Amino acid sequence: MTCAKGIQGILQEFDDIKATSYMPGQIKKDTFNKHPDKNRYKDTFCLEDTRVILKWPEGNSMDYIHANWVQNLPEMSKDIICTQGPTEKTLDDFWRMIWQEKCICIIMLCGIMESGKKKYEQVCCFDFGDTVDYYFKLYIFMQIH
């Protein structure tokens, strides 16, 4: 299981995958390129073939969020979405995606602030660990350092 590797193991796995992945010129990322203001990092691409397409609410022509579906994970019964930590400009898109895809769990893999740098916009006013009931139940998690 990936969690058993610990933080250093996961970081090493990330570096290994990045080193053996497609070269940037081989990756289809047209929509990523069209929306630089919605991408936190220039070298972490939103892949065209698996990107989450925002369809809600109807009539909203902006369908881009830096988020991709991850499918067929061996220990998961459902597909998951990986997305960048929302910025001030993408916070509304983040919540549109959560609502549209009826996400029931948010796992943040970093703190809001790390080494004095803001890593993402705070997604809500709830405390991490809370359960929020809307039309579906949402669990808010965060890795504690």
C-alpha cells in the first residue's frame, strides 16, 4: 500500500514516475495551455485525455479546472480525481467540480502554509476532520504535519 511507504517513499515514487513519464512535448495539454491563469504550476500538466470537464452549472462556458481522473487503481473501488490546491482564482471552479462530481471526500496532501509559502487557498470555513451534510455527505481531511 502506498501509505505504508511514508512521506519519503511517496516523494521518491513521485520522482521515479516523473523521470520515466512522457516527455512534455508528447503530452496532449491544449486546454492546460489555454488557461495559464488557472494553473498553479507550469510544469504540472492537466492531461487532456483524462481531465475533469466542468459542466455545471448549465450555461457556464468555462469548463476548465486543473484536475484529472485517475482510473483503475488496484486498491480503490472507485476512480478518483487529483487536482491542484485551489488558488483564489480557481476556488469557485473547485467547488463546482466537488458539487458536479458529488465528491464525498477531500484529502489535502499539504498544509495551507508550508515553509512560509501559501500552498493553496483555504477551501472552506470548516475545520479539517469535520463532516458536512449537503445533499451528500462530505468529509474534510488533511494530512497533519
